[in-house]
Amino acid sequence: MKQLAKEVEAKTDLGDGLPYSISVYNLQDDRYSSIVNLRRNWDSFIDSVLREWKTCNVISVLLLSAILTILQIESAADDPLTRYSALTSLICALMSLLYGGVYIICFSRMKRTHKAAVWAEEAQRSKTSLWWNVWVLLAMPTVWLAWSLISYLICIMAFVWRTGTANEPTSPPLSSESALVPRIIISSILTVGLIYFGFIISTLRRYG
């Protein structure tokens, strides 16, 4: 399919667009019609995911400003649950913003028909890894934004219920041993995000 798509592009002498009429092709050959239909669907798909990623990036930026604001509140920063849930949300929002920015740049350049054929073949593979495949790749910005929102909601509820009363006990600073657990968790989340970012770059270089 990829080779056929390249042949069609060569026949039409069009770099980034196929005409939406198949009259320029041999109408008796269904292969050309399937390539044009693939191009139509691919253009629609690219436009929809680009809009989704741009929306995710806007939400991520707004969320980052909200997280940084709540961390500047002394009572929130002093409470361990509020602070570490906010930091977790911050990491997830940053990774979502990073993925979304990379996707917007890369996929906006993938409107050639043979690239659509490559991605279509990859999506139809019967044997794929549960932890990494084309569907996981496409969902990464949304998934990380969702976890960021969940962590931020935990942060807000902890701030509501654990601070702001006259007789609230003062939260003592965590010992080095107690602080080690949340620090390891947050560092692990960042590590997972960077590992997936490596997978993303590798996949985009291979198919982009």
C-alpha cells in the first residue's frame, strides 16, 4: 500500500495533497480509489487529533499556572499531601504538554499519502505490545493530562480539608525517611514519562 501511494503521488505530481476526485486515476482500478479514500480519512483524522492535542496543551498550560499558584500558598506548601499531589500533577501536566507539542509539530507534516498508508498498516497489526503501540502513542497527551487533573483534584481536596481552620494542628516537617517514599514515587513518574518520550521519538523517526 505504501508503494502504491507513492506511485499515485508521483502520477499526480502533488506533494502534500491528492485531489478529492479520482477522475485522474484509472477508474477501473479499485486500488487508486482506496488510496484516495485513505487520504480523505487520513486528512480528517490528522485534523481531529491536532485539534485535540492543541486543546490538551491549552488545558495543560492553564493547569500548570494553577499548580504553581497553589504551591505559593504557605499552608498548602507545608502540608505533605497537598504539596506532593501538586508536584505529581505538575509532572504529569508537563509531560502532557511535551507530548502534545511534539505531536503537533510532527503530525502536521505527515499529510502525504504514503505516510497515511504506513500508519494504517501499523494500526492494523494483529501482534502489538500492550504497553506500546500506535494507539498508546496517540493517547499519551490525553492520558497524562487526565492523571494531572486527578492529582490536582486530590491536591485541592487536601487543601480544603487539611488547612484553613483555627485549631488545625501544625504539620511537622517530614523526616528524611518519610519524605523518601513520595520523592521516589514522583521521580519514578518522571522516569516513566521520559522513557515513553524516548519511545515516541523512536516511533516518529521510524514512521514519520
